[in-house]
Amino acid sequence: MKAFLCFILPLFFLTQNVSAQFISPNYSDTLLIKYNVPIKVNNKMDFPLNLYYSEDTFFHWKLIKENLYDNKFDWELPYIDSIKAFLKYEQIIHPEPILINTINNAHSRFADNIDVSEYGKYFASIGTDKKLKIWSCADYSNILTYDFNLNQNLYDVSFIDSDRIAVAVDSSIYIYSISYQGIIKEFKNISDNIIRDISVKDSIMIAASYDGKVYFINLNDYSISNKVINVNDQLYCASISHDLTKISCAGALGNIYVVELINNT
């Protein structure tokens, strides 16, 4: 059997929340096709890795090993039609859900909605008891409670940042501050009907309403845009993409609407 020489170049592609690195092979290693190549990684997490190689400079990736829990794998090097190959790994993070705590009677009536702050320090809940409650993710204690004391219903809650929380109350939106321990901004009756859902990305908040419209609020200066999306449907939810270019919303007619945002500036 004829042996072919091939150089292997390991690449360190780290995905989000990954804690692993290649140990071998190294950049300068010369490896033999059809012989075992010991791939060693330093995986500091309990989640497995998928190993891949590419022989066409990242255009196509072929699987070496799936769900690798060990820090070492002997790879029989296949025939590679290139003088170099490239390695990468992907970390598979899918922890099993485990119920670790139950907060009994968190609200006196239905708990309608909940949201967790970006870095997992707090979570906020609203209920039909007309109360907003802030909880600690560390010990699950109730840190703050705000009673809206209104003859109106609370429909959605969303963290803006680690301090500010947006709450949809009938046709209005209120901004609550944890540090201030109260409402710091009110957007009263911005809709002709119930605001059913709010979504926040960066400095933009959108609000989907039963009047069939999606409203825009700039969270830097708290200005309400005069431009709205109108789909003539009773909207239940809306979401904005991370790059702020697309909005999707859905409503009572069973339709999903996707809107592309155009920057006119």
C-alpha cells in the first residue's frame, strides 16, 4: 500500500460559550494517509465536541467524529486531495433540563409572563394580580414588587438591560427601573388596542398590538417613531432580528408576516 504525505493545520474555531482548545496535531506535523492521527483537545466543559476537517480551505467540512466526550480521538487519516487540511471543532451545548426550584404562589392569580435579564442575574414576572415582580436568579427570592394598581391588564414583560424592564399594560408601555424602584417612563395609549407583545434588541423596542400594528420606540431618547407596520391583523407577537433588518409578527388570522427594514438615511 502506498502512503501519501499530508500536512495538517489545526484551526481554533471557538463558538460562543466554548471552553476547549486543540493540543495536537500541530501546524508543522507531517502525517501519513491511512495511518491513525491522534487528535487531542483540552475540553474543559462537560459538553461533547464534533470534529471536522476541510481540504478546500473552509468551503466544505467533513465530519471526523460526532459527540466526542473524551479528550483524545484516533483518526484514520483518509486520502486527501490537497497538501494541507484544516481542522475545527464545534461544541455541542445541550444540557438536560433539571427542575431546581419552584416558587409557589409567586402571584396571587395567574402568572402571565416572565423574562430573564441578559446575564441571568434577575428574572421578572407579571400576573393577573396586576403586579410586576423581580426575582433573584441566585436564591430565587422576591427582590422587588411593583403594584400597578390599575384597572388594566398586564400582557408582556421584557428586560431592556440589567436595570430597565418594559411592561405592556393594555394599550400602554411602562419602563420600570430596578435601581430607581419605580416607573421612570410611561408611553400611554400608544396603540388603539391592547399591546400584546414587546421585543427588545439593542436600543430598539417594538410593540405588537391587537390593532394590527407594530410600533417602534427608541430606548436611547424614548422617542416613538411615526413609522409603523400595519398588517391588518390582530397581532399576538413580534420579534426583531439581531441585525435590526427584519421583523416578524403573527396574529389571529394564522399568518406570519416578515417585514424588511430599510434605512432611508
